[in-house]
Amino acid sequence: MRNYQFIEPTFGVRNHRLAICQSIYDANAFNIRNWKNNRAADYEMLPELVTGFLKLLDELQIDFCIVGGIAYLAYIQDRNTKDLDILISVTELERIRNRLTIVDEDANFTNAEFEGMRIDFLKTSNALFDYVKHHETALYEFSEGRYPIATVAGLVLMRFDAIVDLYQKGNFNKILRYESDLRFLTVNYEIDWERIWTVSRQFFTDGQIDEFRKMVAEWQKPRVNPFLK
């Protein structure tokens, strides 16, 4: 059983310090697909597993950065995420590999479980991931402690990279979700797009950058009330 106070899930404005364990628990426990599979009870230990994993990283002084859904939650309200995404070097990952169960792995990603909790590791052997890790991070105060997360610009670059990959795989539902994230960031944050385009030349083709420019230009158009026509 949980041995600490839980914040009730909210779909309104977040008025409390963001808790990683709460966010991951809510996304799993309140996912109706899990109820259909009678899996809801499996998530009772998730909060303890999240805090246990973060404690392990602290104790070993692992150099890492939080990206993915948890990082987006620092900037975007009313989003959820079922797992923890960590930006990390291969060397640092090797230091905790014996505490993980590896599910899948390639040159850029290691999908693993920590005592049953899913964690996705994005390895800085990937040039774009390495750039974000060293140039686009900021400290964020979570309920569990202060941890580095990707900046808005870092998240934009990583989403661009993911969208290119998803188009190649034909995963259009996920593309729509990622484009929605980018639209929100574009509308709500002052982004230095010229810097983004300059940096992007290291990682994307001219054709890909042109398509991203078109997307951003569309998102930047002022909204018009269609009911006033």
C-alpha cells in the first residue's frame, strides 16, 4: 500500500509541485485499457519504484537528464506519460545495467525495466541526444528533488527527430500527438527559431528542415474565431 499522501488527479491548472511518481501512477492507473486487462492493481507500487530508481541515480551520482513526457509536463499542463525517459551516456548506463532488465536495445535506445517499472534510456551516442544533453538542459524542482530536464529548445529538437522516424514507420497517431506538443510549445513559449534552424543543420536534411519550417509557420498563425463570421 502507498504510505504517503497522494494528490488527487487533476485536469485543470496545475497548482502544486510536479511529482514524477504521481504523474506516472495517474497515467497508468487511470488508463481504461489497463482496467479492461485487469492490470490496474499492478500499478500500486509504481510510486515507490519511481522514488527508488531516482534514489539509485542519486546514490551513484549518475549523470542524466529527464526528457520525454515527464519533461513536457514541466512545460505543458494536462499531459500524461506512462514511463520515464532518461537521456544518458553509454558509460553511465553501464553503471546501472545490473539493476535493470533489458527489454529491447539498439544503437540509440535501451528499453528496460527497473523492478517492473518501464524506463526508456536515450543514449548520447546519438549526436542529437548528445547535443541536447550538453547544451539544452535546465534544473527543475520536482517533488522528488531537483533534476535536470531538457529545455524547450531541446524538446523541440528531439520531437523533430522523433517525427522524422515516425513518418518512416507510418505511425501517424503518435505523430499527431507529438505535433500537438510542438504546437503548444510554439504558441506558449518564446522560442529562438533561427537558432533552432541553425542547430538543425547538424542533424536534419535541408528538405526536412523546410518541412519543419512549414509546420511552425502554420502553428504561429493567429487563431481566428470562426463563429464571428
